[in-house]
Amino acid sequence: LMIRGEIADVTSAVHRLIGRVMGRHEQRLCDFFAQWPFTTDYNDHFSTPRSAYTDIVLLLEVTAMQVQRRCVRTNAMLSKRQAGATSQEDAVLHKRRRGANAVPDISVSSPTPADALKELIIWDPYYCDGSMVTDLATLGCCAERIINRNRDFYADIANGETPDEYHVLLTNPPYSGDHKQNLLDFLCNRYIPNSSCSNAAGAKGAAKHVPFLLLMPTWLSDKDYWRTFLKRLAASKAEEEGDARKECIPAHNEDGLERAAGVFYVAPRERYSFRHPQATGHVNSPFHTIWYCGGWRTEEERRQASRALRKSRYQGRLEVFRSARMLKRRGYF
């Protein structure tokens, strides 16, 4: 583009041109932000790649199997109580009448991991463009059981409108502002009874153990607010397990803190590539992002989840770490 003429005319033309370009850009941004009923940042809308979900689908499968086993055990206990209230003959008749609704024998009719995965309820509280539902459905999850709504997560917390039931909290939270801290506050209030974490009004009362899988920058594992979250989680687990020796919980910067909190990290060998819906920015992330995994009910369930990743580890696709220090030693941040 070349503009010729007197200085005043050229200056005026340049200003008009800049004004038109800025007007188009502002309209473009206005149309872009109109997609969400809440305030959001332009750079927070880089979509999670399907490869990231592929890396943790085995964690989802093993968690789904754990949920199914608990359901079978619960139903079996209820059935025994009902049967105990009647004579043995009445119990047999009761089972016959129930027919197909009888409690299945876990050793005979336990679902396959693929079947269990279809029953898993997954919640992603941060809405981007809804593509995560399609990606997870492609990997075997049921789209109707994935909760990813175009809603204000923080307004839902304040109004008590977060989902009542879900089996896994899986999300790639916005990296700008205080979103990461706010998410940890919400988890803190959910997993730790009567917690007083700031900036969030999560579930109070009894702890509600639901696994969380959070895709976040690697350097966050060394941040004070993450280490504080681990410390609180570890203290809560010690209380639940009857261990009153809180002084034995590792310090903020010690390797054992993740283990005490029941947390581990899943790191891809290659950095994930993120795409913006408007095809702007850099596809290749300037930093590593990894999965922060925790929240299982027991240490045995956590171990089952970690063992499920052995195949992917042997294939060289990812690594599993139990401490931020090991992540740093391996060059992830």
C-alpha cells in the first residue's frame, strides 16, 4: 500500500485507514467474545489437543471401573439387607420377582473397561468451544455423560449450581489471571471438609472424593499456591486415615508432599500443540503442559490409576512423576 500527497493529506489518510482496520478488528473481537456469557480472555481459548486426552484415557477407564465396582458392592450390600429382613424363602422369591434387576455377580457380569467408560460422568467446568466433548466421545466416552456447558463457572459456584454428580473433574483451565488459583480453591473446598480456602465457595461438610485431571503448565508444580494445596490435601488425607501426626507431612518443597497428597504428574514426551479458534498465536506451546492427577478415594485406587499408564510409558509416549523436583530434573521447567 502506498499513499502519496501532501503531509496533511497523507496523515489524514493513514488515520482513516488505521481507524477502519481497528474498527474491523474491534468488531471481530466483539463477535468473538459474544460467544460466551461471561468475561473471558482472548488468549484463554487455545483448544486442548485430542492427543492430550488420548494420554489420559487409560486413567478414565480405570476410574470408570472403580466406579462400577463401588456401585456393584453398594447394590450387593443393599440386597443383603433386604434379604436379611425376610426369611430365606422370601429372599429367594424376592430375587425371582426382581428378575433382570437382580444385583449382578461382580465375578460374572463385571463390565469391560470400554463399557464402564461409557457410563463415566465427566465434568469440565471451563467452556471453550465444546470440542472436548467430541474428542472424548471419539476416545470411547459417552457424549451425553460429559458436562461442559457454556456457563460462568464462578457464578455457578456462588449460586450452588455446580453439577450434583460426576465421577471425574477433567479440565484445561484458563492460564490468565487467577483462574488456576480459583480452581484449586474450589477443589480444596470439595476435598477438604470445612475448608476455609479463599476466593471460592465450594462444597462444605463431608469430603467428596472425585479424581481430578488438570492440564496445566509444568512450572505451576513449583508454585507456592500449588504446594499449599498439596499440603492441605495431605493433611486432610492423614485425618481421614486416622493419622494424627500432621507434623510428619513433608514441607512445601519436599518430594514426599505429592505422595502424601495422593497426587502424581503425567508428562508427554513431546509438547502439546494448541490451536486458537481464530487461527492466531503460536501452535507450539512455549512451555510444557502436563496432567496434574489426584483425588482418588484411596491409595490403592491411586496406584491402580498410575499402573494403568505403564503401557504408554513403555511405548515412550509419556512419563509419570511423583514430585515437582523430578520434573525439574528432567527439564520440563
